[in-house]
Amino acid sequence: MIIGLTGSIASGKSTVSKMLADLGYPIVDADLVARVVVEPGTETLKEIEAIFGNEVILPDGTLNRAKLGEVIFNDPASRQKLNNVIHPAIRKEMLRQRDAFLAQGHKTVILDIPLLFESKLLNFADKILVVSVTEENQLVRLMERNGLSEQEALARIGSQLPMAVKEAGADAVIFNNGTLKETKQQLLHILSAWELDKRKD
């Protein structure tokens, strides 16, 4: 079974991902994959250099994220060019890692994808698990975690799909508003229910 794990900014998805890892589930982390595919020597980095020039490459051969960010920040066409290179590379590497875990004999693999819905990758997973919080908790946590003003935090939250949309598209939702213990109890309950479902199939 392939479980797609997602949430919204400051919802606690990383906390649930760590719980799953501690339980022994293999995790394919989209954020880590996004860094791997642009490491020095990769085809993806060569393509980025060919499109944007060597000013987006640091002297040590790594990607100059700050410079690339400046280039694409106010230019939707450049951002689209970058996405056209990076997104297929990320998808390909995620599937490679997923298949490697399955080949090792793992029956369940977790795909940790922050922008699962936004990137339209729902078909990658058999089950969608969404980590959700109330808007009030999300705002407070984001402001505290990132040292943001209320306006800045609201802008970041507003750039993602509303939580309600993700909840509606999920096979199960963990409401991460209480203690870590309560969150873990919800997780274990969902996993055991899905395991039973799987045995029935």
C-alpha cells in the first residue's frame, strides 16, 4: 500500500512523518528528493545551468538557491521553465525510491509530499492521509516557528489550498490540535483500519 502523507504549512505533517518512520515505515520525502535531484553532477542541475546561466551555480558546483530565487521570483515564465525541469525529475526520483522500497519487501511505503494536492500527485498513492489543524492553531504555530508577523503568516497560509479542500480529498484525516499522544493514537487507529481493509482485498 502506498500512503500519500500531506498537510499544510505548520499543520504538523513532519511530526506525523517522524512517527511513521519510528514505527518502521519507509519514507520517500519529497523535500529531500527536491534537494537530491539538483546535486552537483545531476542532469537536472545541468539543465538549470543551461537555461539560467552559470550565475545560478556557486563556485563549489552547488545550486545558488538565493540567486535562482531572485531570477524566478517576479518572472512567472522563468518559474514555469524551472518547474518544467524540476518537477519531472522529482517525480521520477520519488517513484524510483518507492519502487526500491517495494523491491526490498516493504508492504507499505509513505510518500511525504507537502504539496500533494497542489502538484496533482494523488494518483501516486493508494490512500491519502492529511494532517490538519484549526486555522487559529496553524496561524499561531507558523508565527512562532518562523518568526513571522500575522500578515506574513496569513500570506503563506493563503498561498496553499485551504485545509478544508485537502480534508475533503483525504481517505483519513489526523487532527493535530492536541497532544503528541493524541496525534499518535489517531495515526495508529487509521493504520490499523487500513491494514484490515488491505487484508479484506
